[in-house]
Amino acid sequence: MNPTRVLFLCTGNSCRSHMAEGLLRKLASDRFEVFSAGAQPAGHVHPLAIQVMQELDVDISRHTSKSLDVFDGQKFDYLITVCDNAREACPTYAGAAQQLHWSFDDPAHVTGTEKQKLTVFRRIRDEIRQRIQQFLASHHE
């Protein structure tokens, strides 16, 4: 049986979409083929996103920030936007059978000390993990 194809989309493809991609791949790579992209890619994966994912033993250090254009012509079972801006920038994507929207704050724009920033990145990571666990619970085979 073919794996379910999922594309996570956010504006910059530097934090949230990579965390979601890494988590879903870690939790269910046997059932899902997972990708991420950005409506306006930042060109890098945020170092704090890499750090907080490493705390869960999820390595996203080799991920690259890429545009949705990379996936033109590809079919996905789910397109999941993880920020409001991405949902507005890509209200429809022809290659997706279903579109879902999960709104998460953007940790890339948080200010403060390194400790304060890490706290926000961890909160967003944990919120994403909880949504993915709910998604997986509703997609048993």
C-alpha cells in the first residue's frame, strides 16, 4: 500500500513546517511520506528549531528551506498549512486531495533572551507534536 503523502506549508519554511515534517516522519514514517515548503522561503532552517527538535531525538539539521514551486505537479493526500499567512498565500493547491489548517505562532519572530526564545520554540514544537498525535489517532489503518 502506498504511504499517505503530506506536505506541510508555512510562510518561511524555516521553523514550524520543518518541525511538523520531522515529527510526523519520526512518529509514522512507515505510513506517511512527508515534505515541507514555504510560500516565501526564508532560505534557511532556524537554528533554534533544529536545537529543540534534537531534544526529541529528531534531526532536521539537513532539511532545506524550499518553495512550494518545488512540488509543482506532485499529488499529496494532505496539504497542511501551519500558519495563517501561508493559508492566505495558498488558499488552494491543486495537487492536494485535502487541505487542513493548523495555526501556530511563529517562533522565528520572538524576541528576548536565548532562554526566552527557546521556551517559545519548545512550546510551538510541543503544540505541533500534539496536533500530529491527534492527526495520527484519526488516521489509523
